[in-house]
Amino acid sequence: IPNRGRTYADSFLVFADAASLPSLNSSVFFSETPEPCARDPLNAVVVNVGGSRYILSQELLASHPDTRLGKLVCCGRDSALELCDDADFLQNEFFFDRSSQPFQYVMNFYQTGHLHVMEELCEISFLQEIEYWGIDELRINSCCRERYHRRKEQKESLDVRQEFETDEEEEDFVGVLCPGLRRRLWDILERPESSRAARTFGSLSIFFVVLSVVNMVLISLDLDQDFGVSWLGAGGPQLLDAVEYVCVLWFTGELALRFTCVRDKCRFSRSIPNVIDLLAILPFYVTLAVESLHGGSTELENVGRVVQVLRLLRTLRMLKLGRHSTGLRSLGMTIAQCYEEVGLLLLFLSVGISIFAALVFALEHDLPASTFTSVPAAWWWATTSMTTVGYGDVRPDSAAGKTLAFLCILSGILILALPIAIINDRFSACYFTLKVREAALRHADALRRLTHGLPGGGAEPTGGGANLRDAYARSVLEMLRLHRRERASTRSSGGDELWGK
């Protein structure tokens, strides 16, 4: 304990109350009859954070003027009250309604100038704490920086997954019109495993998606002038149009039923799967409107081109299969999480294509019968070479050009291989996260039905029939099985760091 002849610049003491230091007299630090403090730079400041009191010098705090405590010792009383929750200016004590555990790391930063990350605290929570105390994230020490940013990226990835999963959250039908009917319809539309009717509806939905895509292909073949015969005879076009009408009618009715059942219409309208469903049927209605309004117009040729483009948009119906495929949803989540890696890959490819295209054009364009007539033609060659496609329509003929082509192909293989491991780990994590979530929702629904005595509890009766104990045991076993598969897949792909191991 420093004596009265020394300054408080290097002093630092943490204690919860006077009883925690029985051998010390608290009057050493606080006078029983305190006098008003002039708050000069050498006076001690008492910082009370969540009931724990910390004593340190104003000079030490003033050495970090950009932080909250640094501003506190350099401002007046009115400004000080804006920076803390309460203050006792007689005791020179300032109160903060914050957790004292992360503040110990903040105090260590004031003492040593190094900011370390707590192992047991959430990285986002720790970031909120240091932002509150006015400490920049860049002050984190190098020994903790890599771990901190890795866990922060995992938290951001989890946020993206949760954003995708909000569309699958349990709908609340309490207090709405016809709650029982809307609940049953919602289970049929959104939970194929909930009942036999839901499984039938899900199978029909997949059937109509595939049928509409096949029908679109047949329409294009029938209209293709390279085929001299009609595939389905004279009535073929009318039959294909009738199939298209039936498919669109099914998709429209499915979307209308979902919109009718859901309680939060705004959230439903912002949902990505529902936006895809709308875009899948919108081209049909726009095409129908364009054809009906401009059928006899002199600009029929331009209208026909617009119609053809809108018909191509019907391929978006394939995305509707994402409702019934965990793999497609995992792919969407992976792309959303790996946009930085994908952008980095495109950057590397762009740099490589530009360099190799310029070099091969310089080597080949003066040769007789050279196919490298321009730099854009060389770009095309470099693109097909680095992506290991190699169409062969543009190729080098000289020995130097072929050597350069070998280096270009080799560079493309190395560049494309760089982000594959990261994307694979992300995809595996997203896939098993969705599988675990689906299993949890399925068994939660089964337990709910068994609790309320509803049919379709998801349990096969054996002997005495289904009961809550058996359903709970099955849910636990399936969750453990999925977690074992998840860990095994993660270890095999070298993704132990992704899971914090």
C-alpha cells in the first residue's frame, strides 16, 4: 500500500467491501470526515462498478483522454454526471451500473496499456463493454486478437443463420380468427412431417414445381424451329399452356393460403422464400397482361421479346424446392456467410486474368493466323484457362505461349482451391445446424401433441402406445446422433477451430 508521501500514479487496488481486507484500515484510503476534493491531477479517484470499488489516480486516467474515465477526470461536474450513473464529489467516487468482471480487464488496460479478451465472456458482450468505456477494438493485444476476431466471425455467421431461420419460427395463432383451422393449415403448409396430409401436400408441391420446369422446357422445344415436327401434335401447344395454367394456379393458391394463415403479414412479405414464391408466379401474370394489352399492336415483335424474357424468369421456380430441401437452404446460408471469401476469389481471378491476358497477347498477336486478335479475346482465353474449362477456340501456338498457358492453368487451380476448405466448413456447419433445428422442431411438435392429446404425435405406438417419456427419449437420441455426425464431419474437414475446439 503506498504511503502518503507517494503519488497514486502506480497504485491500484480492487476490493468488494471493507471486510475483504480485514488487516487493512479503510481510513488509509478514505477519511472518516472527508473534505471536498479539488480534483487536481494527483488526487485518487474511486470508481464503483457494480458494487466493486477501484482506486486509481487521475493522472493515470488522464493518460487515456479518449476513454470514458479519461474524459471523466478532465471535465466539470455537470459533464461528469453525463458520463457516469451517479457521483459523490465529496468522496470523489463515481458509480457505474455495469458488470465488474469485464471492468477488471479495462483496469488492466489502464495500468499496462494492453487490452486482453476474457475467455469466458461472449465476444460481442465484451465488445459492448469496451465500447462503453471508450476503448477502441484495435487496442486488443496481439495475443488475443486472432481468437477474438475468429469468435466474432462465428457470432456474425450465427446471426446470418438466425436471419434465415426466422422464417421457420413457430407461428403464434393465439388471439386470431379461427386459430385451430389456421394452425392445422399452417402445419400442412410448413411442416411436411407433422401429418400424413402435410406429407401429401409437400409431395404435391414438389411435383408441381418439377412439372412446371419440365413444361417450360417442352414449350421451348416445341417453339424451337430447329425441330421440324411438333412433339405433341396439333393440340400440343394448347395442352402445354393448360399445364402451365394449372401449375400457376397451384402456386398462387399455395402462396395465398400461406399469406392468409400467417399472423405477421409484414414479416411474411419480407421472408426470402416467400419473395421467391412471388417471383416464380409474377412473370406468368405479367406475360398474360402484356399479351392481352398489346395483342393487336404494331409493336408486337418487341412485345414478343419481352414475353420471352419473362418466360425465362420462370426458371426461378426451381428455387421453390428450397422449402423442401435442407441442402438448398444450407447453400443459401453458406453463400450469405462466405461473401467475403467469394469476393476475394473473384479479385484473385481478376488479377490473374488481367496479367496472363496481357502477357499472352504480347506473345501471340504478331504470329500469323493468331487467334489473339485483341486483349478482350485474351481475357476470354485466360478466363477459360484459369477456371480449367478450356474451350479451345482461342489457344496459343508458340512454345512461350504454351508455357504461359501451363502457368495460367496451374495458377487457376491454386486460386480456386484456396477458399474451398472455408466454404466446405461453412456449408457443413450450416447443414447440420438446420438438421438439428429441424429435429428439435419436429420433436417439440410431437411433445406438444402428446401433451395436449392431439393425433399425429410423431410416435409409433408400441405395446402400451406412445407416451411423453418415449417421445422425449427418441428426441434426445436423435439430437445426440446428429451432434456426433456434426463433430465427425467437422473434424474430417479440419474445421475444429470453427467450433471453438
